[in-house]
Amino acid sequence: MTKIQTIDTPENWSAASQGYARRVAPYMMETYAEEFVNRLDVQNHHEALEVACGSGALTTELAKHAKSV
């Protein structure tokens, strides 16, 4: 019986997520994150908790406006 090599490995997921953070998020998520934070009307006295931060694009934008993230 031939063993099928799986591509679902921690190393492959790590490489994919790093590629996403470097190549996809800056172009697709940064504009969205800026608009999202503007619509939330985040002020410099607000504190934010972000869960499941993904690429960090929203976290970075929140940090520009909030007291702490």
C-alpha cells in the first residue's frame, strides 16, 4: 500500500500564514481595518480587546487610535 504524503503539516501552515501576512493582508486588510476602526469611532481613551487577531492588521489600526489594545 502506498502512503499518501500529506501537505497538512505545521510547517506548511506556518509558511502559508506567513505568506498571507506578508502578501495578502497588507493589500486586502489594511484598508478594511482603517475603515472599520473609523466606523467604530475609537477614541484615545478607549481600551480594546481583539480576539483571533489573524494577520494583526486590525490590531495595528486599533493601536493607532485606542489607549491600549
